[in-house]
Amino acid sequence: MKKALCLVLAVVVALGCLAGCGASSSKDSDTIKIGYLGPLTGGVAQYGIAVQNGVKLYVEQINAAGGINGKQVELVSYDEEGDATKAVTGYNSLMDSGIVALVGDVTTGPTLAVVPEAFADGTPMITASATAIAVTYNEDSDSVYTNMFRSCFIDSFQGVTMAKFAKEVVGASTAAVLYDNGDTYSTGVYEYFEKTAAEIGLEIVDVESYATGSTDFSGQLTNIAAKNPDVLFLPIYYNDVALVASQAVDAGLSATMLGVDGWSSVMDAVTDPALVEGAYYCSGYSVEDTSELVQTFLKDYAAKYNNEVPNMFAAQAYDATWLLCNAIAVAEASGAKYGSDEYKQAVVDAMAATDFSFVTGHISFDAHNDPQKTAAIISISGGAESFWGSY
């Protein structure tokens, strides 16, 4: 097996030996079922497919190396089409199929719909891409969804990071914002950008918004252009970025565009790379990172998916599955009955104790089950994306 997987597999084998020598581990199941929940069709399918690809790759690798505690991992997937109601239906369907843990959901809205259900069941759950604070923390009750984790950074981190980047690196004095007011992710990132800007002396000269699904941003961009900001912050998804970038030219807007991890795949969406020339966005990782873990992952992913280059969502999904399987190995070694409340709690406890280096960086969790990581800043120059550095 590849070097990136060896340490994990050594841990799994060791834990399996402990289980065999001591307590009677879960012998009532020949396989370990984990679920994948996300959009494989619909408007945000590109994210869901990338996440599923990362999950599948890791499952395939660990199975090829003997599985967990000698058991093969069985992946059960459900396409929720990017819809919150269907996500809840999908979660229940996956639970009925016998899963003991879940990777998903993918986007914030469906994830928020599923989290309370999984919390009530005690189901270990990890998302590779849902970034809203509320995914792991219920502000109304001031309580943490203790079963819920993520391998991606959170909305507040992105808003804070890009405000500071605008001021400290780009050298901006003024900024404007255009966000999707119907999207929890977009709204959350904008709010933290605005808050941080006020704290560091970055003047926000205009804030514009639009309804989810809009395609005409000319009015908002005309208003922004009239204020002549140094930077335009776009905490939105790549498909909207492509439309905004095209219409910004007609509006006469020359501000440096700044974005967030939803920009991943933006170069596939724009009609002309020059439209986003000079832009920066934060991401979970970069393919230009020379670390052995990243480079091994890239080779393995290309070999499985016809030389495709994995985006951030695929990498974070690979890490999420790796992290989850590490935790399941601990539960298997505990002697708890497979699928029992004790078993699921053992998985949750092991996830919370994670302190390990993955493809997208070293991950440990804070009191809200949010990972402590740095961001990779991606710059767009000469019609191509490049790794600016960690920030």
C-alpha cells in the first residue's frame, strides 16, 4: 500500500490484535457499513460527486489492505439532489440500511437538516464541506452536536481570513461585498468578513445581495462600481462567480476579486480565464503542495479517476473518511457490540480525540468539534490557478 495509508493501516491492525486478544469485538457483522449522503444530481452535483469520489478512494484503499479489524467497509450512498427535505429522507434510508456512521452531507442547508436527526440517534457524522457554525453548534441552546465533525474549516474562519488577507496582503483600504442572501453559507461568511473588516480598519463601502438562483447581477455590480472599492468579496459558489465575473466587466468594475472555498472549480465555469485574473480565494488544499501525503493522494486519485485532478472537496472527503475509519477501528477494538449505542459513542470519542496529519493538513478539534487548520490561498494569474501559500 501507499505510504500515506501505511500508518493508518498499522493502527488498524494493532487495534484488531487488541480486540482479538481481549474483549470480544463486534462479531455479529461481516462488514462495516458507512453511509455517504450528498448531491449526485442537481445544481450542486459537482460538489457531491467530488466528495463521493474521495470517500470511495479511501474505502477502496483500506479494503485492499484488509479492511478494519479484518472486515471490509461497505459504502452505501444516497443522492439527495441538493435538497434539505430529501437529505432527511436519505439519512433515514441509510440508517435503515444498517450504517453505523455517515460521511455527509455536502452543502450547508441539507447538512443542517440532517444533523439534529443524527444527533438524536447518536450517529457519528462528518462533513467534508459544510462550513456553517450551526453544523456543529446550536446557538439557541448553546450546545454542541457532539456526534458531528468536519474536515473543512468553518464560515467564520473564511470570513476572518479573507478580510485580513485583503488588508494585509492585497493592501486594500476599501471593500465591497456581493453575497447570496438565500444561502446560509454565503450569508455566514459575509457576516464574519464584515465584522472583521470593522475591527481591522478595512472600510466596506457597499454591500449588495441577490436571491438564490439569480443570473442577472448588473444592478448590484453597477452600484458597487460607483463606489470604486479596492476589493470585491464574493462569498459565493463557482457557478455564480462565473456569471458575476462576466457582468463585472460590463459594469466597469476593476476591483480585485476575493473568494472562498465555494470558488473551487471556478476555472471550469468561466468562459474566459481573464475574467477572474488577479483574484484570490481560500481553499482547503492545493495540488501544488509538495508534501508526500498530497502528492501520493494526487497519484492515487488520478489512477482511479482517469487522470482527473482532485479538487478541494475530494481531498477533504478523503480525509473525512480516513478520520472516520481511524475512529471506527478504535470502536472495533473496544469490544462494543457492532452498531450499539456504546459502539457509536466509541467512534464519536475517537473522532474527538483526533490529532493527526491528513492530506489537507494536521487536524485536531476544538470544543465545538471544528478542526484547527490553516487555509491554502489560491491565486489566479495568467489564466491559471496557483498555490500562493498558507495563510
